[in-house]
Amino acid sequence: MRTVAIVGGGASGVLLAWHMRRRDAGVRIVMIDPQEVPGRGLAYGTPCRSHLLNVAAGGMSADPERAGHFLDWWRGVEGKGLGAGDFAPRMVFGGYVQALFGEAGVEHVRDRAVGYRREGGVGVVSLAGGGEVRAGDVVLATGNFTPCALPGEGYRQAWDDAFYEAVRPEESVVLVGTGLTMVDVVLRLRDRGHRGRISAVSRNGFLPEVHAPCEKADMCSVPLGTEPTALAYVRAFRWALGRHGDWRAAVDVLRPVENALWAALPVEEKARFRRHLQRRWDIVRHRIAPQVAEGLRGEAYRLKVVRGRVERTEREGDGFVVHVRVREGVEHVEAAHVVMCTGPDMDYRRVGSALLNGLIAEGVAGTGLFGAGLALREDGAVLDREGLVSEGLYALGPARQGVLFESIAIPEIRRQAADLAVILAAGEEEGSVG
């Protein structure tokens, strides 16, 4: 029986396994992940029901051809009055992904992958517990990693349950970052009865935009001119805005073609976009549910946004001082706790994964553009240090951020999973767990 090993048990890995099972019931799928039950990962493992999806239920189906798949499942769990425009709690979507895991009939190896080599035409994944998994094809579905630490000490992670247990209701908290992760931390603190001062620090001080009803835009050809540049992206957005009137509709009409637009940009233009436009695009692209925005507005009386760059943190007594470079000089913000909310670290050379460290150090995998993710072919095949295909090794989800413009949202990942399942169905190698 053909064997495919999937390293990682978050949404990316489970969606791939589910699509593979639907396509080929004869393939043996081995999933390597230390979770007791795969499916939730960082995003969907939250215990806080106030954490809602950032995409409405109608856009969260695992099946790109059946928009209502998740919505039908959710209705079966919580009632029939739910609609495609409703925003589900992320923990509910985690339950959906776990249900898909059950349908996939995966052989779960509850361990952590720490190494990889190719031996006799078969991929061999080394496990932290001492065993090995042998498979014709190996897929890296490692998901997101925690943010990269800044200079100083005392940083807590937004997904660390121990932090929420430790913080007292009256204590002050500094959040480094003002994006989606910051919103998650504020809401979870509120739900636990926290009432102390919260300061959120970022260079631009932008808060996430909010989903709102807008007229659906028709798909159409986006004019880029004769030469693709970062400026052409801005022109395309303005064109879409003028055509459709609502900036949300303008963003939505560009989403299905954004990866193609990105691929057309020369490297120097991609660098310009990352440097000057990326954050502004992220603000309008990654919107929050109206209910989440309402909850955040309710916290405004104690949420102070500081526009500046964190230089370092220092321990002072029982707490910390965060030194922030602002326009007027340096502002010193005191807090009992400092939490990293800057988003996942996409530089796989520093995320602390023994598996990825080994792949990159040995040249089996190259790094993606600007150090993000991995070097990959369009179909997800991993490229080595010299740009050649590493036989039988693939990646999907966030690992493709070094190649694609967008590769962290379910609409993109489900398409990747469905397409990669077709490729893997043609494999012929055999493997085993040792």
C-alpha cells in the first residue's frame, strides 16, 4: 500500500489528508503530530469563544467546490438558524477540522518530527521518540510558528495558557503589535475578568478593519499596464475601488488573483511592496467580525495605542519597562506582563524546529523569498539549496509564504490541499513506521 506522511496536524495537514482520502481510499496516510487529536493547531485551539473566525462561514468550507460544507456541519452542531454571513467561533471551526480528521482515516503517530532523509527512494522521517516513519512522499504541513522575540526579556506568547492563568485582574499589560493577535489577547483577558490597563504598541498604530456588508463585485480582468510594479498594485486597487465603490469590494475582487499578480512582479518590486505597502494591505485584507470589533470598542477606555518601535524591554521590580521609540523620543511603558502579538514568524531558520533546521542546513530545502517559508515549485514541491526539486518532499499552507502572496487563509489552503492530493494520488512508493 502506498504511504504518504504528513508532518503537522493543524488545518493544513488535515485538509490535505481529507482530500486525499476522498480521492484515493487505498492510500495509507500517516500523520505525525504530538497533539492528542490533530486538527486545531494554534489558531483553532483557543479555549475562548469570543475568538471568532475572520472569514464568514460561507467562505470556510474544506471543499472548494462546496461552499456550504462547513456551514451545514455547523448547523448540525449548533442549530439551523445560522447563515453563510455568520462568523463562527474558532473553537467551533477546530471541531469541524477534527471531524474531517476522523473522516480521513489517518494513522496518527503522536510524536514530533526532528529529521528527514531520502533513503533508497523512500523518505525517512526521524521522530523525537526514537522511531521513524518511511513514506514514498512526505508533506510538510507545519503551520504557523510563534512570533520572533524582540530585544529584551520577559516576553510572553499570546497562545500561552500559563500567561492567562498568571495575570491578575488589576495588572497592566503591554501588547507588542496592534493586529489580529492583539485583538485575541484583549478579548481573552476581558473574558477572564481582567480590568487593568492595556497598552498596544506598533510602528503604525493601525487597528484591524471590520467586515461589513458590501455589494459583491464581479470577477473581471485587473489592468496592470505593460510592466508589473508595486505601483501597479496600487493602481489596480484604485481601479477596483472606482469600479465598485466600496473598498471592501475592491479588496475582495483582487483576492482571487492576488497570487497571480504577485508572481508577475519582479523581485525588486516585491521588495518595494513588502517595504511600503504590505502593512496597509494587511489592514484592509484581514478584517475582523463585527461582533469582535464591538467587543474591542468596549475595551477602548483602557486600551492605549502607542505608535512607535519597541527598542527593548527591561525587568524592573516585579514587572517590566518597555522602551518605545516614538516621534518625540523614547516613551517608557511599565507593565506587569509583556505579550508578543506581532504575528507568526515566517523565517524558518529561527523558529526552533529541529526538522526545518536540518532541512535547511543540509541543503535539502532552500528558503523562500526574503527568508519567508521554503523555496518551492508552484505545485508545492520543495526545492533544495541549488533550486532543484527534492524528490518526494512537498509543503503547503504557511510554508508557501516564500512563494505566494497569500497562503495562510483557508480559502487558499483548501485549494492547495485539493490540488496536492491529485499529485500524491499518482505516487508509487511504499513506506512503514519503524
